[in-house]
Amino acid sequence: MLSGRPEDASGSVVTCAMEGTRPILLEVQALVTATNFGMARRTANGVDYNRINILLAILEKRCGFAMSRYDAYVNIAGGMKMNEPALDLAVVALVSSFKNREVDPGMLIFGEVGLSGEVRGVSQAAQRVTEAIKMGFTSCLLPKSNLDKLKGEKRIRLIGVENVREAIQLI
């Protein structure tokens, strides 16, 4: 799923979803552009459309980005379809495109985002991190609450965050 990832391109983030007990690394792509109409357009392929709308509202209300004036397109590369809350933190791909800043290609990002912008812990964090290490990732942005179970892990740089604003500042 990760072959053909663009180099030096904004709006691309790698995340990890679980299919049962198997971790699957996915590329979440986002494109944010000024709208040409009165109402912004939203498109989601491979992820829940309504969840993207919620995440855009969180970015607007909790982080101060005027997302209502921008069209937003979100896609999971390779045609995969996933509906897991751990993919929420990949919303930083939207900010990456909005700001036209690349996210470190060696970073894996996962975590659930609540309506107040908090980043909630996810299940099977250790399996996700182990898969990231196997695939050669050098850092992982994850919920701070999941760090306790990963204290002994030294093969990858683990960065715990408590809210979306903090995650955006780190990328």
C-alpha cells in the first residue's frame, strides 16, 4: 500500500489500521484548496465521509483553521476502505496540505480524535509500533496514553500527544 508514495509532497501521512490482529500501514492523502463556490466541497475515498466532516470541524473549532472556506479531498491510497477510529490522527494530512508542508516521511501517525480535540488511546498500539519498525519508520506520533505500554521500546522514536493542536505543532 505504500509503494509509489510521493517524495517532498504535502498532504501525505502514513497511518496504521488493524484488520483483526494484523496491522496494515496505509497512506492517507489529503488535498485542501480554496473553494470556488459558496459552500466548500468534501470528498472522501476509503474513509467515512461523515468522520472527515467531523475532523474538519474539529480543526476549525479547536485549532483555528478556517476549513469551511476550503474544499477538502481525502483518499486512502491503493483503494483500501477502512473505518477505524485510530485513523483519525491522520487528519494532520489535511493540515499538511493546507499549510503546504510535508510531514516527515519516516513518521507513522495513529490515534483517535475526540470532539474536543483530545487524542485518545487506541487498542493494539504495540503491534502498530512493531509493524512500523519492521517497515523502517524512524518515529511514531501516537496518543500519550499509549506510551506507558511502550516504555521499553528504543528502536523507534515515540512521540506522545494529548490533543490535535499538539500533534500539528510537532509535524
